[in-house]
Amino acid sequence: MPDRVTLADLAAHAGVSVGTASRALSGRGDLAPATRRRVLVAARDLGYVREPSAGGRPPGSARLVDLVLGGYHNAYSDEVTAGARSAAAAAGYDLVLTEERDTPVDDWPMRVRRRGSAGVMLGLISPTASQLAALTAADIPVVLMDPQAETSRGLTSVRTTDRAGARTAALHLADRGATRFAIVLGSPPYRYGRARHEGFIEGLRGVRPGADLVALEADWGAVAAREAAIPLLRRLRPGDRLGVFACSDEMAAGVYAAAAATGRRIPDDVLVVGFDDLRSARWLTPPLTTVRQPIREMAAAAVTALTDAAAGATLRSAPIFLPTRLIPRGST
């Protein structure tokens, strides 16, 4: 049987001193992120396991759960935070809000380790190999909520039924008398955007196999969706009823703006269905028909999986799905 890998072996492999390797593993010290990552990758490659006495706060010791998002200044993050906070409180944990900054110097996994968090929930983010190595080395479990891409790392994820929800949107627009159809796709084409695209086409071809369908692309924002939709709305002929499915409520708001700019009326000339059911959907005029994804419930399920893992449960590798529901309102 090969000898156990020592801290000195690890330091030599990473090309750093033993003290630097120790500080990198424990999350202590003012180290360059690249140095810390090099040590953590080396630890993963060598199979190095730290002794509990090597320092650093044990995971879960502070009864904290970290929520990591790319930003906290929008309606989506408000829903995620509310659901996560409620589930954490119910389990006797505090929720820490951590913002991922898309820069090489952002070292949030090490801050999580220093806090001794019981687990990390990542919203709309998939961790890099080095980030995951930092958390795995500290035995801190990770759950993904609505990841932007499929992951092959076996992480637990919580998702909604994107494909089925988009299918109901297509059936609803057809039932409400749309004669032509359009789908506003988000760019980049994230995992959930692709699923919504496929579900809408599947539903439409099932009830209107020869229907005229136009695909528009926007950057997941209202302004880009408005610019993408204006040329199409200008080409509408008298008597046309265009059924538009936008892959997010924000893009649906852009379709509203395009209708106003071209003199088209909602729902007389243009029928609109969004996806999310954020608070803003109810504030549009007329209120937006949308596919509700249970964002708060998804966040709560992710946090519950983490707190259960802290209590000894095994995290599942298969995705956890929570169902969508169509919410009809004035736009259709």
C-alpha cells in the first residue's frame, strides 16, 4: 500500500513552502488566488486528506448556509433569498449572502471555508474545478439551483420543469386563437433556455403542425427583446394574431414595449406569455400571462438538501424537479 501523502509532499508538488500549503488549505493568510488554487488542485490530484488537527474551522460548526449568486439587485434574487432564508431558519441555520464576482481575484470558496459553513447553494452558477476543489477539500457540500449548464460532476441540483412549462405556453397560445407564433430566446442559450425552446416547439407542432413560427434572440433583457420584436410586429398583417412566448418575464416586458412602439395592442393583435412569474409580471398592463416556476420553493428545497446533508443524509446526484404552472392573465 502506498504511503500516505504528507503536507510536505503536497507542498513540493505545488511548488510552494509547507507553510504556504497549510495556509492555502485552511483558508488563512493573504495568498494570491492563483497560488491557493494551485495548492488545492494539487491536493485533489494527489488525494491529500488533511488531519482535523491541521487547523481551520470544521464545516458546519457555525450552523451557516451560504447562498452564492451573481448579484442581489433584481426580482429573481429577491425570490431566491426569501425561499432560502425561510428554509434555513426553519432548520436552525443562518443564511449568508455571498456575491460571486467574475474576476480572477474573487476567492469566495475560501471565505466559505473560514466561516465553517454547513453547505453552499449556488444560484444560476456552476462552480469551476478549482472552486469545487476548495469546497470538497473542506467537506462542504454544494447544491446547484437552476444551473446554466449541465454538469458532469455529480452535484445535486434543483430545477423546474422548463420543457413542460413551455409546452403549456404553446398550447395556451394556440387555444387563445393565435394565428402566427414567435418565441423570444435568451442568448447565451443556457440549459433552461434550450429546454424552453424545445418544449414550445414540441407543444406547438402537436396542435398546429403547419403554424408559422419565428425565433428571435435577445440577451435575456427587456431592451434587447424590444429591439428584436419590433421588426416582426411591424410586419403583422390585418387580421393576424401573433402569439409570442418569451423565455423570461423580462423579455416579455420587452415585447410589450415593442407592441407600444409599433401601435399593436395586447392581447388584440399580440398575445404574450412569459416565464418566471416574478412580481413585475402582475404590474404590466395588461398583467402578463406567464409560466410560474416555483423559485422560492426551489431555493428552499436546495437549502433543505444542504441542512439534511449536515445532519447525515446523503445528497442525491439526480436533479430535483419542482413543477411549473401556467398563470393566465390579461395578456392572453
